[in-house]
Amino acid sequence: MRFLATALVWGAMVSGAMAEPGQCTVNGFGTFDCDLSRDGGGLTFPLPDGQVFAFALIGDDQGLGYLTPADEGPGSHPQELGAMTPAPDAPGCWIGGKDGFAFCALVAQ
């Protein structure tokens, strides 16, 4: 299976979210198969422990990361991971979140 880096230039994408099979890497979890949901402003995917990671692009080279715990109920707020920037020489990877959180998201092609 060939993977392409998730392009985080979302303006040209379809505005509705769509789930796509992919491969994700998150520090503390390693690399795992994931279902990426992308829309016009970011992406989400579940982590192996049931939490959900969300990323919102807020500029060409800046985004915000969020974690929603697996047991969160309606009306609760996600944990903000802070500002993230693209990892140098690693397409599809973002670094700089709170506590060194970093992720890579690749879409299966």
C-alpha cells in the first residue's frame, strides 16, 4: 500500500468531512492504522486508547491540536494541546504541542 502525506492545504478540498483509511504516528502510541476524517479546516482520528485527536489548521504553517478523552460526555471540552507547526523534512507531520505532542497523518492511496 502506498501512502501519500496528508496535505494540510485544505482550501481546495471538499468542505464535507470524509473518513479515509490511513496510517498515523503519535508520540506515545507509535504508528498505527487509522481512519482519518478531513474537512476544510483540519482532521480528526481516533487513537488506539479510544481518545480522539483533532487538528485545526489556523494558518499556512500553524495549527492547534486537541484531545478528547474516550469517556468524555456531551458538553465536555477537549484538552487543548497548543500550537503546532510542520515538522522539518517530514511531510504530513506536525510538532510543538503541549508536552511535546507530535503527530503524522498519511492517507492510503
